[in-house]
Amino acid sequence: MSDKIAFQADVSKMLDIVINSLYSEKQIFLRELISNASDACDKLRYLALTNPDIAKASGEFKIILKPDEKENTLTVSDNGIGMNKQDLIDHLGTIAKSGTADFVKNASDNGSICELIGQFGVGFYSAFMVADKVEIVTKKAGEDQAWKWVSNGIDGFEITETNKDVNGTDIKLFLKKDEKNYVDTIYLRQIVRTYSDHIDYKIVLDLDKVGEEVINKGSALWARNKAEITKDQYKDFYQHISHNFDDPWLTLHFKAEGNLEYTGLLFVPQKAPYDLFQPDKKNSFKLYINKVFISDKIEQLMPNYLRFVKGVVDSADLPLNISREMLQNSPLMEKIKNGTVSRLLKELKKKAKNYDDYIEFWKNFGIVLKEGIYEDIKNREEIAEISYFYSTNDNEKLTSLDEYIARCDKDQKAIYYITGDDIAVLRNNPQLEAFKQKGIEVLLMNEPIDEFWPQVLPNFKGYAIKHISQADVDMTWKRAEKKADEGSLEKLCEFMSELLKNEVGKVTSTEKLTTSPVSLTVEGGQMSLHLERLMKNHQQQTAFASTRILELNPYHPLIIKLSDMVMSENNKAKVEEIAKVLLDQSKVAEGEPISDPSFYAEKISSYILNSLS
């Protein structure tokens, strides 16, 4: 006897959306069918705990894929709990028991199908993306009668009695003419290893005369007890998911328990990948649910400043939409991200106690990790604590902010820094001369992110973080050297201000220089010269270009001589020439481009030649 049951009109509309619009990748249908088969095995295994006889005929639980190239069919079979007639009607004949008209109306009113359908188990219907017809033969454990369900996914389904020796479900897909790749055994292996490699049950490829081949690993390493896992097993898994050939620098395996349970297995590589700094580089962290791969493109799982971290997170508590591709409940995802990031930062803090080991990590990934100081409000101070910098204290060894503070004079209330393009150039920047004279350490920062993170972290453990141009400490000290006459120095500043007005806002004298005759800086509160260069290099125009200030050292013999010369009209041409060279000199020291390189080169050559005469 056969029952022909038509889909309701609203169900047909819903199926059209599921089949043609919901899934971004067709091969996901196989993940869905394997996941359903795994669930069926789980259900029977659970029932067998209290009723052992119900699963006796099943034998070892497994999922079988049988491609038939001649018929262009693919069959997915399991020996799980199976279904009876009413199960087929309830699960495969309606989208939801609550009434499909209301469902479709709600979906239309809310403007988003994806946000509504996550509560309905219709992943099975993804099979119609690749199949013209689906035939199911199933027998429920503990019952004698088997059933056949047949549908083309358009005008309803037919249920008939049939015969089947053992419990379980066989789903036979009559593939569309242009979907022959799903009988290709190489392609099937690839799909299974991508999405279902860690399913607990064996996934078997039935190769007909050749025999059966298990094509999944069948064991999720992260779900095992840490005490049972060897270092080599962790290494093999890291290399498998990262496609790297090195050992992991850090392995972090944990299980979070409570209202939200999840397991994480994280790795930090030994070396930075080649594409770490590509603008479109995203993290490839993998999300699993009950060992079923969901996605490696979920940006909210791991912040972008940790994009170098490899690994997986597995949770059974995340509600997904029907295609398992979009999370419905972002607060839960946020909790997983926060917990995972917190554990990783704590582990990095432990590793930082070994300077030599940690500094290798820092040289590879520090520039990326520092992005977190700017981006991550919750963790920015923790990230700053494990960040390292060059400084004027040591030419080789990097320092942490805590170490900087420990070396501070008890009256110092700020952490000072300077930014530029090159550490070697920064060490010789004239603006550091007074700080060195006073014994005040300055951090040397040469990475683009260093221009931004101090703006969002103005204080660290009670110490202000300040660019040296914003320093409010007294930079004067008793000096025995001869100083330029105040009157002639003032006239020199006025003369050079007028001469160089197209390149600097003003020329002034300063007490902060010791060995250099001049230095170039900006007005207080304006963007640094380094930041302005960065913006220009990235073709970012700004309406707030910094006002450059040329500072003169009144104690330097060259400035003293020049201030004397400016008092005589006869020396005007020579003073102009030297003033321009001094401006160029200050630009070189600051890393700024010179307006007329040929003029500067010619004059320097001339001065060298004269010195040799």
C-alpha cells in the first residue's frame, strides 16, 4: 500500500528557499546527511544503555557512502535508530509541527529567513541541491516494519511499506546530470575530511568489488584527555590543520565548563606565515559542533590581532541557523571568544617569563599582537603587559613596560616614547639628547601601530604614556659651555623663520639639545612626523598637517657662529646657505625627505672638501 502526500504550498516555498538560496556551498549537503546519520547512531547508542537488546542487530555503528557512477547515484547509510512511518511524516513531510503558514508569514514579516529557520531540522533537504530525486529506506530499531520515502522535492512525497533486514536508514540520491562529481571517490574523500573527519563513528567508502575504506580519522584529538595525548600527536594535528611543517611554539588545550561548555585546542606557530600582513588576511580558526566542522570563516570566533593562532573550538551549546553557517546567538559566541582569548593571553604571560624563548615569538608576531592594544578594550592592558620594545636603556635587549617602570626614578610619573621608521635612526634622534643627559629612558617604536595604541591606552599601571614631544619634565640643566648671544640668537631665529617659512612654522632655540646643532619637531598636540609620513605613504590626505618647528641649539659652536654672522648684511648669502643645509640635516635625522637632495649633496661635498684643504 502506498500513501501519496502532497507538500503544502507554504512548505514548497520553504523548500525552494532551502534548496536554492540557503547554502553557500553545495557540498555541505553531505556534511548534513553524515551529521544526521551520526545523530541517529548516537540516539540508538543512548537507548542501548537502558535497553541493550535494541541495538544487538546493529553491530558496530558506522556510516557508509556508496557511490554508483553507472547510475549516477550516491547512497548514505547508517545503522542507527531509523524511522517509522510517523517519523517520516513528522520529520521529512513538514518543516515544522507548528504550522508552516505561520512560519512563512513570520519569515516574510521579519525580512530574514536565516534568522528564523535555525530552530527547524531541515538540513536533510539540502540533498535536493544536487539530486532530482531522493529515496529513503528505513527501519526503526525495535520495530519489524520498514518504510520507503520518495520525493523529488517539488510536489510532495510517497511512503510505502518495504523490507529491510536491519534497523537504520539508507538515503539514496539520484544526482542531477551536472553533479557527477559526487560519485567521484577522490572528491568524496575530500569533502569528508574537510567537514566530518572527526565524527566518532567510522565513515566508510563502499568501493564495491574493492571493498570498504574508512575515510575519516574518527577521533577528535581535542575531545580526548590531555594526559593521553603525546607531544607528537599534538604536532601532527597542528601540522594537519595549519599546513605548516614546523613544531608549534605554543600548544594550549583546555575545556571550559559551566553554563556554556566548549573545548579549545590552540597552537601558535614557530614562524610568521607569508601572508600575515596581507590586508585581507583573516583568521582561519575552526569551529566545530559535536566534532562536526562548521566553518573556518567565523570572524567573531577569534579577534583579528590573533590571526596567527591556529586551532579549533568545539561546543554543543551554540545554536546555528539551518545551514550551520551563521550563528544565531552572538552573546554565546562572544563568551567563547572572551574565554579563549583570556586563556591564551594568560599562557603568553607565562611564556614571557623566559625572555629568550618569548622574544622569538615577539619578533614574529609582536607587531600583530600590539594591534590588540588598540582594538581590544577588554584586554588592552593585558596585551600591553606582554608587549616588548626597544629602548635607550639597552642597544640589544628589548624591554617590557613593567621593566621600564622598575627602572624609573621614583619621581618619574610617565613612560616616554618616540616613533620613527628605523630603530638605528631613532637612537640618534637629536630630540633624545636631553633625555639621555637626564638619565630618562625612552622607548623606541618603529611600527605603524605604535602611532595609535598609546592614544587608547594613555596610562599603564598609574604611569602616563607620553610621546617625548609631550614631556612635561624640566629639560634644563647647568651647562658650562658658551652660549649664543640672546640678541643675535633671536635675530637668527627670525631670519631663518622668514627664509624657511614654506617648510617650517617657526624657528626657535631649545635647551634640549646637547651635541646636535638642530632638531625638527612639531607643535604640541599635533600628529608626529612619523604618523604624517605613514598617512601620506598610504595616500591618506589630512587637513591637519603638523606644523614643523626647527629648534636651534644655542650652545653649539655652529649656531653661535651663525648667530654672529647674521648680524652682518655681508654674510646674508652664506647664512641662507647654511640655514638650508641645517634644515636638511634635521630632516635626515628625523627620517623626513629632503626637498632638494642635489643641493644638500653638493653642499656637503663642498664642506668636506674645504675641511681637507
